[in-house]
Amino acid sequence: MPLNTARLEMLSLLDNLGTVRAVAAALHLSPSAVSAQLAVLETEAHAELLRRTGRRVRLTDAGHALARHARIILDQIDTAQDELRGLTGRPTGRVRVAAFSSAVRRLVIPLGTRLRTTHPSIDLVVTELDPQAAQPALRRGDHDLVVTADFLDGALPVDPGIRTVPLLTDEIVLVTRPGLLATGAPADLAALAGSAWSMDLPGTYLAHLVTTACRRAGFEPAVSGRFPSYELLLAHVEAGLSVSLLPGLAVDDRYDVATHPLSPPLTRRVHAAVRGHSPLSTATRIVLDELRILADDDTAGTRGP
């Protein structure tokens, strides 16, 4: 009996999400329906793919191996469909792009505008996604391309199944109300240990960035505001209620705030990431190429205050 692609997708999702319940939620099915289909897949594969312990299920070595092949098979099917569409002479197809909010505003929205002129048959679907969630979502097959950023040590999580392409370097700056510090002077975070700080919600990339930088400077930030959007955070800083750290890409000129380089300097690198185990579709390759052009155009690839 040949392997069924819908059941292969369930196995791939289980490998990434960890539970049958999570797979069921992602596919809008009941957990019992997913369990039944995975049991059929074991019969098709002539191998024990799952090991059940009480109510929990984990993949066997054979299950992990087939899950890796499943993602490649599913991507290859997408590539084949893309090639057939491309025989019409015009690149077509849907490309799902996820990016953190400042990259959506500065890179991905301009990318959509550009593609509307250069490749109108490519359908760009955009999702905002925190950098810490980007690679797992890419592995699951939720997106075709993600824009993500490294952590303060300059490293991205290592994943042999993901290929990264450098886009630009983004300077981290201190954001304050105007007049709080000397204009243009490098900021020593230790001198702001007694200030009120604003940051993103717990567990997010920006919250990690602010907390880690302050701890490196020798203090725990006193948090006076947590905001899931840069706009609210900047409004809070503009009102003089807090200070914060932001990547240069996130600083919005519509807000009356002052930006200061850090001493010592702190930067992050922004990357595009795609799955590396199968060829990119024509449409995804075009989107990646156009994204690199836009990144190069964004202040010569470097974004600061």
C-alpha cells in the first residue's frame, strides 16, 4: 500500500508539535481522527512509528526517520506543482512569508508592493511572527520563508534542515524621551539602572533582548510597561514613562523619541531562512531574491538610529 501524503503530513506535524492534540488543532480535526490516521500510516509503512505511554505518544526512530522524509516529500510535491504552473511562462504560486513586526513594516510590506509590479502572479501571504518562533514554524511547514534575527551572542539556533541567508545588520539602540540624555552620546546602561523600563511580553525576543542587556550591565530592569507592539512601547517612552532598547528597524519616526547608541555597541543580524532539504519553488526563489535586494537598499544594509 503506498504512503498517503495527508497522513505523512500528520506525522511531520507530530514530530514538530509533540502531541496528537496539537496536530489535531493545527488540522482542525479531532485527536481520535488523527490517531486513527497515524495507525493506518503505520500499516502502510510496515513499521512501528509511534510508541504509546499512557495517554502520551512519542515517535520511534523509524517514526522520526519517516517524518524527515515526509517533509521532503511534501515540499517536493509543492515544487512539482509550482513547475507545472510555471510552464505557462509566468512565475505563479503562493509564498507564505513570516517575519517579526519591524521586518514586516520595513521589508515585507515593501516586498509585497514590489512584487505586485514585478511578479503579479505570485501571491504573497504574510504573517507576523516572533523570531523565537520562526524556525520551528518553518520546520513544521507553516511558512515557505521566514525573516528572523540572531540573539545577543550573534548566534542563530543551529538546524541542519534550515538554510539561512544574511539580509542586514541592525543596531540596538537605547530609546528615551528627548532631552533625557545628551544627544548622540553613547549610552551606558548601568547609569540607567534606576529607570523605569518597557519591553515586550514575557518569553518574546524583545523581552529577552532588554532583560539580557540590562543584566549584562549589572542590574535587573524595573519593568513599568509590557507591550506586544513597538508602537505602544514607543508611545510609552515618548510620554516619558519609561526607557527601552529597540533594534534600529523598529524605531518609528512618527514618535518623538531620542535614540542613543550603546557603549559598548550591540547589534543583531537579520536573516531569511528556508527549508534546506529540498529545492525552492520558483516563486519562493523570486521572493527571496527580491527580499535580498530590498535589504541591500535599506540604508546600504545597515540600520541604526
